[in-house]
Amino acid sequence: MLGFSIQKLLFTVAVIVAVWYGFKWVGRMKEIRDEEAKDRLRREKQGSGGTAARSSVDTEEMVECATCGAFVASSGATACGKDNCPYP
């Protein structure tokens, strides 16, 4: 039958305790990894003179072509080939 027995109750309690402590352990490991990442970032900033390392990727301003609607670089834009294109 589906009656309660001491073995079933003890097993259920043991599973709940194991899951509880498993979640606590995972949370503790996450905190340790986050703290190590912060320390590593802090050391990198101090090593580069207090400024964050700049990305090697440069950005460029984009403008929308009034004729075709495509976005082109604001400097060095070339004609899209359509009539009345504002770019040379």
C-alpha cells in the first residue's frame, strides 16, 4: 500500500537535505568564482595604469542614405548606384 513508513520518511528527509546542501555548495562556488573574477579585473586595471584596456576595434559613425535607406559610413561613403544618390 501507500502507507508511511520510517524508511520512506528518512529517505525523503535525506534527499531534501542533500538537495539543500547541494544548492548551498553551488552558490558558494559561484561567489568564489565571482570574487576571483573581480580580483583579476582589479589586477588588470592596476597593471594598465588604472585605465581599462581599450578595445582594438574602432567605431565609425553611420548615416542613412536618403535614396536607398542603407546605412553607410559618414566618412568615405561611396555612391550606391541609384539615381539621386547624395554620395559621390
